[in-house]
Amino acid sequence: MPTRTASPAPRVAATAAAIAGSLALALAPAPAAAAPRDAVATTDRLLFTETLPSFVAIRASADRPADVDWSSDGCSNAPDAPFGYDFTKACWRHDFGYRNYKAQNRFTEDARLRIDNRFRDDMNTLCGSRSLCRATASLYYEAVREFGS
């Protein structure tokens, strides 16, 4: 008596279904990449890694990270643009550092020094080679070192 083999049709159908399912998953649009939600890492990246222009662009974007504090009062009790030298953007990032480090319970004297030094560097970047601007930035830096909290 001849040996009967099972029809390959069920196996072919199951394989075809598996392939179709895999293709559907592979071709489906990928979900949007989630923004980093670790507020500590986000704060440190925006404060110490991003350039000032990049920080300002991220701050202005509609999809900026929502897990950090973006509020600012500009240069607090000092003019934002003394002698026409606009330090507003540097003050935004300085406020960002102070507020987020405080909210994250990381506002130590060492952290404060790092944030203040970033502020000084940002103001000097805004000044370029203008010596009166740099002298004014130095006064602002000394003021935050003395009175910042």
C-alpha cells in the first residue's frame, strides 16, 4: 500500500500567515522616539553639553522636554541688556540650572559653582571679543557668586 503524506497546504498557509504578520510589523510606521524623561540627565545635557544657541532653540521649541522647569525671570534684579549687551539668553540658562538643580535636590555649592561658571562662559560667548561687554559679564558673574542662591 502506498504511503500517504500529509498535504503541505496547512504548513504553507501557516508560514504565509507568519510572513505576512512579520511584514506588517516591519512596515508599520515606527512610534515617535520618546524624548528623554530622566529630568536629571535632561538638565545636565541642556546645561552643560548643549551650546547656548542650541539651548535657546530647544527652549523655544513646542516639543521641548516637559519634565524640567523652563521658567525664568531674565537677569533677576539686574538689567537684561546692560550697556546694550544682551545677556538674557545666558540668564535663561542660568535660571534653568538653578531651578532644576533645586527641584532635583542637587543644589550644592559645587553645583552652584558649575552653573555660575556656565553662566560666565555663556555671557562671554555672547560678548565675543568686545572687552567692555566681557568686563560687564565679569561684574554679573561676581554678583551671582556673591548673591546668587
